[in-house]
Amino acid sequence: MQEINASIPFDKRLWRQDVAGSRAHADMLASCGIISEEDNAAIQDGLDKVSAEFEANDVEENLALEDIHMVVETRLNELIGDAARRLHTARSRNDQVATDFRLWTRDAVGEMDAAIAELQTALVARAAEHSNSIMPGFTHLQVAQPVTLGHHLMAYYEMLKRDRSRFADCARRLNEMPLGSAALAGTGFNIDRDQTAAALGFDRPMTNSLDAVSDRDFAIEFLTCTAQLALHLSRLAEEVIIWASQPYGFVKLSDGWSTGSSIMPQKRNPDASELVRGHAGRILGCMNGLMVTMKGLPLAYSKDMQNDKPPVFEAYDLIGLCIAAMTGMVSSLTFDTSRMEEVAATGFSTATDLADWLVRDHNMPFRDAHHVTGAAVKICETRGGHDLTSLTADDLASIDQALAGCTLPDLSVQGSVSSRTSPGGTAPVRVKEAVAAAKKELGI
Ligand code: ARG
């Protein structure tokens, strides 16, 4: 029974929040005249000692004491006696654990925001360096049109910006206090929930005691935000893996963020990226696990809900590693920009520029321009080319007489990217603006 029942092996991570909640609760009980000032003073002193002990030696995993709430209270009782046994007045472990876990998640969200901002900072720095560098832009993983590397990196900045806003939203909703709901029905003691809410930095006490002790939306929301972030990181990780492979040769991983092989001395493997990609799967599992745990639970508390913590802690630990690894990798990658530019010119990647020119300078309807360009690509292909550099005015005239004697447009990859100045486009001038705006948002 003890083994299946106990949560102390994992909920000991909540000890700081449990102590903070107990302090606020005892203060409130004293100011409402429910316990004496002397007992409160003894409780506060005792909690100082308990904290110092846990700080120094960690929390003992005593399965007989079941969970962190019992461990703190039992130790307090050993240290100060009687007064400790008054602490649980007008409180239950049900409102206590919900409060502790919200406090913990609130801190975690704050840490997430700071960590994501660091990765954004790394991306912006590299984007600033490479606002002019050219790489192939892909659709279907086929070379589509040339883009700037800075533009590509800034796409991830935007994803991360949305992730931060999702976490901020999660923080807003979770910052309400369950404490004072007691086991499920509230309490007959004349407590002051506004006082405890203010002391613990909550915006307000929760409105309905049944909801307060049985809601785990905040934990699920934390996991959905984390899962979405993990998805973004795994996409970037996947790109790094592809870019670092020899057929691409777009990037070289740093020594610090790659691994060797035990048999092939030449290897430089993208293990960190692969684990970021892999961890995303585990994080999705955490999210799914808690959702399935909560599905169909009747009101109010059931012990199933004790299983809320392992997936949240696991996802938090994994995502921390993932963000740190991506930040390290992005900062230390070496981009082979000439290789990227060389590939950017293949696959007739500036064909759209030719079609656009026919529309602009020859007033051709786009669909016709598309057809003429397709024919032009075929001519160059028969000559064995991979780009439009061999195209001549005579070639175009052979497709459409009206084009005889025309002056060909700039079909270089440089010309292509610099022309794409539409808002949100890949032109270096737009990337520089995006970088400047991002720096302002990041306060750097
Ligand atoms: N360890 C429990 C949990 O994490 C605390 C709440 C226990 N409540 C109860 N009624 N047994 O959910």
C-alpha cells in the first residue's frame, strides 16, 4: 500500500512551495484569531529550520509519510511540537497540493520565458550576421526559391515568440489560489483567503472550492505550451540534422555540440539535435498522459490526480535540456554560405523571377508567363543546365515571337532575394528590419 500510495519520490520537488504555502496559511490563521500569535511564531521558526535542513540534505524519501505535505508537517512536529499540530486547521492536502503545484508551475513558466528568450537572442544574432547570405528555400524539400539565411532563422524567432505568448497566457490563468477550499467544500472557520492569496502572489482566490481542488487545467496547459515549443524545437533540430549531412553540407557543428563515433574516427554526429527531436516525442507523451488521466474524473479530488506531477516534471526537465542544447548549437554552428548559395541557384530556383518579369515588363497574364517560363526551363534543361543562366533572348523569342530582341532580366539568386521586399519577405532589407524589431522586443 505504501509503495503505490506514496508520492514523496517525486513530489519532494515541491518542498519550497509547500513551506511557502504553510507560512502564508499560518500567518492568516493567526491574523484571523484561529491560532495564537505564539503558535504562529513557533511555526514560522520551525519552518525556517525545516527549510534549512531540506536545503542542506534534501528531503528524505520516507514512503510511510506518503507525500511532501506529510513530510514537512511531521518534521515540523518533531521540531516544535504542539503548535505544528495546529497548522492543518482549515486546510486539507487537497487544497494544499493544488496550491503548491500552481506555485511550482508559475515559477516554471517564468523560467521557460527566460530560456526561450535566450534562444531567440541566439537566433537573432545569427540572423543579423546572415541577413545577406543566400540559401535555397524549400517546398516539399525541393529547392523552390532562393531565400536569405537570416530570413529562415527569423522564422524560428516568430515561432518562439508565439510560444512565449502561450506561456504568458498560461501564467495568467494559473495564478489563482485553491488554498482555503479545504478538502472540497470550503471550511467553517472564518478564514481570509485574500490575505493568503496576496501573500503567495496569486491574483485572487479561486471561486469554487470543488473546482479549485480538482482542477488540473493549469498543468495540462503548461504541458500543451511545452509540447508546442518542443514541436518547434524539433523542427529546427531536424533542419540542423539535414543541413549537417554531407549531401547538404550547409553547416558544420561545433566540437562542443557534436559527438564522435566509437568506430568511425571521422564522425561528427548531431546527437543533440536528434535528442531534441526525440525528446519532443516524450514531451507529447507527457501531455497526452495527463490529459488521459484527467479524462472522465468525477468531482472532486481522486488519487489519480497525484499522477499529475511526474509528466509535468519530466516535460519540464526535458524541455530545459532541449532549449539549452538548441541555444548552444545555434550559437556555435558554422554556416557554409558559399555551399548554400551554390545550391540555392540549382533547380531553376529563379524561374518565378522570370515569370514575374514577363508579367511586369511585358504585360503578360501570369498564367501565360508561367507557361513561357516552363518552356524556357525545358530549353535550359536540354542543354544540361540546372539554372537559367544559359537562357538567351533568342530562346524566349522561339517560345513567343513578341519577346524577340528583349533584354533579359537579372535572374541571379542575389537579384531574386533583393527583389522580394514585400512586407515579411526575404529581401536583406526586410530581414534587417525584422532583426531590429526583434532586438527591440528582446530589449537587447
Ligand atoms: N499526494 C497527494 C497528491 O499529490 C496529495 C493530496 C492527497 N489527498 C488525499 N485526499 N489523499 O495528490
